[in-house]
Amino acid sequence: MTTQIDDIHFALTKLHAMPDSDLGAEDIAALLEEMRKFAAEVVEPGRLVADRIGARFENGTVTCPPGFRTAYAAWIEGGWQSLCAAEEHGGQALPFALWAALKEIMTTADMAFTLCPTLTAGAIELLEKYATPDQAEKWLPELVSGRWNGTMCLTESQAGSDLAGVRTKAEPLGDGCYALTGQKIFITYGAHDLCANSLHLVLARLPDAPAGSRGISLFATTTLRPDGTPNALRCGGIEHKLGIHASPTCIMLFEGAEAELIGEPHRGLPAMFAMMNNARLQVGIEGVAAGARALHLAETYAEGREQGGRAIAQYPDVARMLAEIRAVTLAGRFLALDAAVAADRAKLGDATAEARLALLTPIVKAWCTDRGVHSASLGVQVHGGMGFVEDTGAAQVLRDSRIAPIYEGTNGIQALDLVTRKLPRDQAAVLRGMLAEARATDARLVPALDALESATSWILAASPEEAAASATPYLEACGWVLGGALLARAAKLDGRYGPISDFYRARLLPRAQAHCAEILGAAELLALLPANTG
């Protein structure tokens, strides 16, 4: 049976065609092993204690568990944040696919800890694309080193996912500076005690902004000004959450905070989506990591727990649950790394790879996070009553993973993005190309491939309301089919993946056909909608 590190190495060296680089298979193996050691030796040991202590807000100050401060100092010392940043800003310029590997390994160790460097990575990518040379020189070396963290300040209580309702204001101060006034909620690591400073990327409106989303601009502001004095922003409190207790989720109050404009006025959303799409892919990886953590805990428990004179792992129903966690986690891992490799190719100007990345991003984000939650739930079930109490850690995986389907645009929004934007822009040419690859891999996939082909034609011909009503089952079908196709290809390349690929195809892939049938019930769903009285 393969390990997490085996699977990632196989995906990056054999399953997916990474762009040419100076790294050979042995180099990648050595780097993955260093990632594993750091996660296992520095981050994972404090996971349960950090969850019990949690982030705390007292007298206007946010503190993280003491173990996080030690681990984050080691993160900075190891230079891990710099992995795929540009060399000119102190980065190592390695492929994003290797950051995706690091993200999975670190999140498997502790999701709450890893959320801090996750958003910093997105902020780095945004600034590399949209910052002026002066802004890049000021901020990127600090973020790339990990000395500062980055945050994404979008959500407001009255707006939610509807960013057209953003009310935060930006008043010009002269000399290219602005004063930000407003409140943002759900800001991950908006305030904490791990870094020397934080750079906040904030959506706000200029005085002459047109109404709606077209009037939103993007600004950058720091917790501390360049002279070290506090900026006019503060944390108004942290949320008390179902999971990720050690990660502070902050209410951020901007009270005239000095800021700079990023990119063009009233064009903040296109810039912010550079960070948002990065985050969506990384959140999908969080779903994979939840499955990996749940699998590790459940397998260890099932092999050591005896009932009726034998380990419970030997009972068919427990074996079924373990196999499902293993299969969907592996499929999600291969799918997420497919998208990460496409991101690397797109960065080099490959238009085909860019289209593949655009298609895969909502699927990876939604399908992998839903599978992560279900895998975590199955992990609790394998433990029985011991999974429902906190001592084993299985419950923590379920609590922590539940946020991922909500993060960065709920999974329903991802499904709408898939059927209203990504499919129509090329009439599903990229998807159909991937289905053709699958047909050439394993003829046993044909029933599911045919069902998804028919569903795709139906979606493209449907009315906007019908497509919206069928979006979620359609995305689910895409995830099951594309994940199964990658498992089949892996089995063809390496016989170690044959048994789990066969299990997936026989026991799990029929779910894709069920979802394809489900989309035909759009009219029945629409008939249940309450009348719009607004």
C-alpha cells in the first residue's frame, strides 16, 4: 500500500507532466521527505493541544497557542514560505505544484496552523502580478520570508458572498495614500502573535465609485506603519467556531487605516481573484488533507482494535469504509495536483493549461472538500464511540474539515461558476478532451463517461434556471468521473494502484451516473422554490 508521500511523488514525476525544471525525481523525493519531517516533527505533535487551547482574544489582543509560536518560528527559519515565490523577492522559484504538495502535507499535520501561510502564499501571488515595483520592493520580501503574513479582507456582514454590497470606504489622503474605514468579518489570522506584521488586502470603494461590483477597488494596508507605530485598524473580536479553534477568525475594524491602491481604481475584483483562485485550489487541497488525516487515524485504530477475536480492520464493513476514504482521498490528491501542474504551465503562457486550470479549480475546490468532510465522518464511524469523543483526534478532523466547503465561495457557488462560466466559454471543449483521454485509458469507464457526456450537452442547452438547479449534481459527477479516470491512469502506470482503482470504479463511480440522472430533475426542484416577493 502506498503512502501519502509515495502518491505525491508518483503524481509529480509520472502521472502529470510537470514543466521542465532543474529538479529530477530524486530531488523531488528529497524535498518531499523534508516536508514530511517538518510537518511530522514540528507541526503535528501540538495539534490536539493547540485545538484545546485555541486562539484567544483578551484586552484587544489575539494570541495563538504557545506551540504555534514555536512552530511558526521554525517555519520562518526553514524558509518554507519562499518555496515558489520569485527569486527577485527572496523566493526559490520552484513550481507551484510543490507548494501544493507542501500544503497537503502541512494541512494533514494541522489545518489550523497551516491556514496562516496559506493566505500569505495567495497574497504573494497577487502582489507579484499587480503591485507596483515600489510596493513589491516594500512588501514582498517580508511576506516571502514569512516574517509578515497576508490576509484577504473581503466579507462584510451585510454582503456575504455578494461583493457588490461592500461598504468599506477609501478616502484619498494625497501622495497616493488612502484612509480605509469599515468592518470586515471572517478574516483568517487578521490578528495574532506569530508574525512581526500583517499585510491586509482589502476591498473598498472610492468616493467616485460606481454602484455594484464594478465600483470596488483593492487596497493594501499593514497592521504596523513603516515607522513601527500602530495603524488605525484593530481586531474587534474573534469568532467562536465549530472547528479550527487555534486559527483566529477575526472581525477587523478599519478606522482610517493608511493604505495604498493595488492595481487600477474600480478594478479590485479582477486583482483579488488572483488571490481568490489560488485560495480555492488550496482549500480543495484541505479536503484532500482531511481525508489523509482521517485515513491515518482510522487505519491505525482499526488495525489495533480487536472485536470478536480479530482486528476490526478485518471486518468487511470497516474495510469498506477505509477503502472509500483511501480511494476518494487518492482521487482528490491526483485531481488537485493535476490542477497545480496546470497552474505552473499556465504561468509559462500555455493557453491550454490555463483553460484546464480554470475548469478544474471549482471542481477541485468543491468535490475535494465535500469528500474531505465525508471521509472525516467515516473516520469517526470507524472509531465507533471513541471517534465521538475528542481523545482520538477523529472528531477534530470532522470539525476542522467542515469549514472547507464554505470557504472562498461556497460549493454551490463553485458549481454555478462551473456551469455558467467555465463550461460555456469553450462549449466544454476542455472537459470533453479530458473525457476522451479517459476513454483511451480504460474501457470500463465508458458508462460513466457516456453519462457525463450526455449531462454536459444537457447543461449547455439548459436555461439559466435549469442549469443553476442542476449545477451541484453536475459538478459532483465531474469530480467522480475525473477522479476515477486519474485512478485508472495511475493503475495503468503502476500496478500498486490497481486494487484501489478497481474498488473506486466498481463501488464509487456509479455515483457519477446517479448524479447525471439527478440533473434531469431540475424542473421538479424549481417548482419547490418559494416565490420571490422582493
